[in-house]
Amino acid sequence: MKERERLKERRAISPVISALILSAVVLTVGGVVWTFSQGAMTISAEDYAESVIDMTDTISERFIIEHVYYEYVDEVPELYVFVYNYGTVDIEVKVEVKGGTYPAAEETWIEIPSKEMIPFPTIDLGTIPSSKEELNIRIYTRRENNAYYRYLVP
């Protein structure tokens, strides 16, 4: 009889231990899921904030081609372009004229601070444009905003 009572006592402890183990597993899995979701939301929030700031900078870009002129330097036709940044953010630009992009290197951009005008580096047109030829000039930024200008060669 004593053996039966001892077995009954063991059985009574067994459900309590299993309930504690199951509770610990559930709490652990819940903590892991909460930590994972917390990290994912932090990353999502940071990405969202960065994209909004980038979009705000893109919208804030304001620039124009202020002046263009053309002349011969040592019998080489050269084009001069002045770009004015009247926006609130600094911009990085390239110029496209006659199918060529200047500066030609893909990683090279010309930086124009906010509220400043700079002369673009001299553009060597290579071939001599004929009189009354129309040059279509496009300035574009790293953020893909554009400004256009039509220049009639004198």
C-alpha cells in the first residue's frame, strides 16, 4: 500500500512540473518573437525616415541654367554653362549636350551649394557647330531632377 501512495504522490507532482515547463517554453518563444518584431520595426522605421528625408531633398532641389555662351579658344569650340542653385539643398549635377555627358566619369559630379551659381567646367564640343545650330542642353542631378536650355549658336 505504501508503494501505491508513493506513486500517486509522484503523479500529482508530474502535471505541475509539465505545466511549469510549458509555461517557460511559451514565455521564451513569445520573448523571441517580440524581440524579432521589435528589431524589424526599428529597421522599417529607420528606412522609412531615410526615404522621407531623401524625398524631401529631391523636392527641395531648385536650379536653373542661368547663362550659356560659346566661343573659340585656340580654334577649339567651347561651351560655357552657368548653373544657379536657388533651392535649399546642395545639389550634384552633370550636363548633357550633343549626346555627350560632362563630366564623363560615372562617379564624378559637380557640386553646387545652395544659393550659389557656378560656371560649369568648359565643355569641348569637339566638332565645330554651324551657325544657327540649336544645342539642346540638359542639366540633371543625382536625384534625377532636370533643367533644359536651348542655345542657338551665333
